Amino acid sequence: MVEGQLKDQAATRGIDEDTVLETVLLTKNAIKRLVEPHEVASLVTFLASEQAAMVTGASYVLDGGWSI
């Protein structure tokens, strides 16, 4: 799993979310918001479940469209 701009990362660095959105992400991010920690947890929960038993060797990019 390759997380993108996780909301908690900005807070950890003492950067206000609005500042990050206005100066960096709004220009490059397709969804126009930060990835929420619960969204990362939802993917991890799925990947750990029986429903994902056949998933191997994949990277899941959680970046709100930053990389497209």
C-alpha cells in the first residue's frame, strides 16, 4: 500500500490543512482533499479479509488522484 497525502501527515508536521490544500494539493489532486485515515484503514481491512485472498503483488495508491 502506498499512501498519498494523509491528513495526519500534515498535522504531524505542524502544517494547517487549509494551507496544504491551497498551496499544494488543489493544483494537482483530482479529488481536492486529503486522504482520511479511515480510508486507509478501509483498504487495509479489505486486503486483510478473505475477499482479497487472491490479491498478491499489488500496490494501491491512495493519493486522491495526485499521481494521474
